[in-house]
Amino acid sequence: MKLDEIKQGISGFWDSVAEGWQHMRQSASTALTGFRPGSNTNMPLRTQVDDAFFIPSGTWSMLGADLFEDEGKVVVRLEVPGMDKNDLDIEMQDGALIVHGEKRFEQENTDGRYRVLQCAYGSFRRVVPLPVAVIADKAQASYRNGVLRIELPKAELEKPRKTTIRVD
């Protein structure tokens, strides 16, 4: 192998890593969501967990979302696993869909210690900006298998009218 081929191989590898990192950073910038202990979160005490990274006062998690748009509607699918649908609140504000919730920790019923806690628990707020105006009053939501699906009908914008102006 020649030195130029090695340089090209390293350069191609570095470009691939940089592109992957850029994609992950852009995706995570909106999906990364803070969780803070709420009134009913039921988190274990710090002394009950061996995980050095466990912080009972809050943590972060990715709440990934898909946004689909066709001629008549916008559909948002948000991954919120391990929750009950009654623990989710959905609202519209300033052209964005806002999902609030609280994911509760469930203690094991046996004696023992938690070695690792990597799931996020607590209250969260996830904002999904919408690309078009929607009719919030006609939105429909469902929750199945850890995925919240919200269908929002588009607001009809007034179509431009053709007006002929006579020249005198």
C-alpha cells in the first residue's frame, strides 16, 4: 500500500465518523429530554443504588419523534415507553405540540440492590415544532406499545384568489 492510499482511507474513515456524529448531534438536539423527579416518581434513594452515574435529582433520555405530513394532516409519533396513557398531557402552543408526562419508577418487591439504573424517570416536557398550522380542536391521540400517536388535521389556508384589474 502506498502512503497516499493510507491517507485516503483514513480521510474517508474520518469523514464518515464526522458525518455520523453530525447526524446524531442534530437528531439528539431536539429528542434529548430532561426528566425531573415529580411528586409520584418513587425514585430509590442514592444509598440503594450502586450505579456511579445514578442521579436521583434528574436525568436525561431520548424521546424520539417522527413527524409525517400529507395534504390533509400532520402526524406526530413520540416514543414514550413504560408509561400509562393517563400520565400523558398533550397541548398545542405557538405552533408546537407539547407533551408533558411523568414516568414513575416501580420498586422490585424483593430484598436486593439496584446495580444499574439507566432508564429515565420523573416529569418531562417534550416540544415538537409543527411545520404548518393545524386545527388543535380536532386532534386525535392514541397510545399503543409505548408510542404516542397524535393526528392533527391541517388548517385550511385561504387560497390566493385571482383578481383582474382593469386599466383605464
